[in-house]
Amino acid sequence: MDVRQDPDRVPGRLVVVAAIVVVVTIAVSVVAVVLMTGELRGKLRSNPQGAAWEEHIPAQVGHVESAPFGDATDAEREALAAREHLASFGWVDRTRGRVHVPIDVAMDLYLQQQGRAR
């Protein structure tokens, strides 16, 4: 059984067509950019006060959401509350005289009680 391998060449005509398509696409893009920037320059020159870029922003833009995913999740809210609790002072039980202190203060107090200051 004799299996023949296909030639390892790309037809020249196909390469030329692909190159022409790429060159034409680049040329059309360049012309479009030149036309768009020329139109914008014309608008800027037509305003005698020296138009600002903001004047050309459409008024219909509306509200833009600053947080990309909206409100925080329940887990994020719980983590924030835990961080705030660990960083604050407050009463745990007034009748027994128990308070909570920030975690770094608690560690310093513990080390002082153990006779090891940091």
C-alpha cells in the first residue's frame, strides 16, 4: 500500500488573496479613523470658546454603575462586620465588666500578662 503525502506548499494564489484582504482592511480602517478624527476636529474648531471633550458626550448616557457587580453579597457583608468588630472597642457584658478590644490590643495585653512584651 502506497500512501502519498500532500504537498507541503500553500498555493501562491491563496497567499496573494489573503495579503490583499489584509491590506484592504487596514486601508479601510485608516480611512475611517482619519474621517472620524477630522469630524471631531471640525466640531471642536466650530466652538469659539474652545470646546471641551465633555460637551460632545451624549446626554443620554444616564447613570453609570460604579460597582461592577452591584451590592455586596451576604458573605462580604459578614466579613466586613467581623473586621469592624475585631478593630473596635465595646461592651460584651456590662454587668460582669467584660469588653471587647481590637485584636492587636488583645494580643499585647495577653503578652503582657504572660510576661512577654512585644
